[in-house]
Amino acid sequence: MNDDFDKQVRSQVYDLTMREGTPPLSSRIAGAQSAVLASFRRLADAHMLVLQSEGGEILMAGPYSAVPTPFRVRANGVAAYGNCIWDALGIPAMLRSDAEIDTSCADCGTSASIRIVDGALISQGLMHFAIPARHWWKDIVFT
Amino acid sequence: MLFFRSEEHIDRWCAAWRLDRGAVIPLAKGWELARVWYGEDRRDPAWRRRTLEETEAVFASLGFTSEFWNLR
């Protein structure tokens, strides 16, 4: 029974997130809040969401962040934040839309505007993965 | 995963944070990865996470075959 409820919760989370650009609070999801928060926890345990360290609300519904990050995305006329550069690119990938990503070089801070137009990337640059893949979920916020 | 202007900037950042250099891919390859990784519709109740084997297949399809990408 939890499984069906969790699928409904996840579906609602992504429906709201993709339309509004930010993961919703538990109060936006149909059902008793305690049941929704318990579902968020199970989805986080299954690595489908990442929760804030206190309160049980969503921090990340990949590729979206519930809090501002250095990866600002505008896609389908909606502003959003990606959790990292991979996730910033993941937002237009998920929406199948054009996008403008405003970020900066992590070393020197020089601004960078990355554009996706008609499915093509129109920008230069590099992506660095500091943590080997098998360790990503040991500390997904740092990753 | 962070964005950098060039290899030189990655090396400087790693030295500043005393971190080993990890894996580096061009942004265009990152876009390919994002399209595969996030291309499925997660609103679909039937969506599920990839298995380890499916994730390995994704990495292999993109040429990510070094030890850095080993999931086991």
C-alpha cells in the first residue's frame, strides 16, 4: 500500500516541480501531512528524493533544488535551480525545452551563460566530478 | 559536479581544496549525460530508478569506462 501511495506522491512532486520550477512543500501534496512526510522519507531512503536535514521537507527532487544554488535555470518561462551543473542541464533535458543556465566558473567566479536551443548545447566549458561514482550517495549534498 | 572554464581552472580549484582531480568531461558530453539521465518522465507512476546494471550501461554508452565510473 505504501508503494502505491509513494508512487502517487512522487508523481505529484514532479508534476508540481516541473510546472513551478521548485519542489513543493509537503502541504501541497494530497493526503495527511504526516503520511506525505513519511512518504518523502521512504522516497529519500530509496534515493528518489533528498530531504532537508530538519523538518522532512524536500531539498532535492533531481534535477531540481528547493533552495537557491549557483546553477540558475530558466526553461519554459519558469525559473529553477539545479543542484549542480549536471542537474542544471537535466532540467531542460527533463522538460525537453530550450533553456538558459546562468552559472560561473567554480574556480575564478567568471560568469557563464549556457544555452540549450532546439536540443543543442550552445556553450563551451568543462564539468568536473570530484567524487567517484560509487560514492555519490554517501553524501549526495556534497556530491 | 561543478562548472569550470578550462583544465587549468580545475587544477587550481583541486589544489585550493586539497582534493584529487576527479573525472572531467566536456560540457557537451554532460548534456548528453543529462539527456539520458533525466530524459524519462518522472511524473509517470511507473517510473523507477535504474538498476546498477542499467546505470552501468548508461555510463558505458557514453564512454565512461574508467575506474572512476565503476559502481561496484
